Amino acid sequence: MIYIEEWLKKGITDAQTSVREAMRKTFWYYYKCYPVQGKKFLQSQLSSQLRKAVELSIPERLEIDYQVT
């Protein structure tokens, strides 16, 4: 899991907008499979600004029941 989270963090903080957008969506696929680890990742690995950007990018087709903190 550590490598996945490192990869997600690198992508979410990338300099290119298109990479960040894609990785924010990718994060939710990770969250769908591993909700506990995903929530911990959001709370501990991202700044509040990045966390908000990720929280606003939940793909509707995944039907994730996530409450914005």
C-alpha cells in the first residue's frame, strides 16, 4: 500500500494540471477498494487544499458514499 500511496501523492501534487486531475479520479478507485486506507491517506498525506480538490472530484459512476470533512 505504501507504494500506491506514494504514487498517488506524487500524481496529485504533480506540476501538470492534467496529471493532477487524472490522479484525483484515480484516488477514488483506490478508495473504493480500500476505504479505510483511503480515508487515512486523505487525512494524513494531503494538505487541506489538496484534500478539498480530491473530495470534489469523486466520479459519479463509482457511487461512493463519502462525506466531505
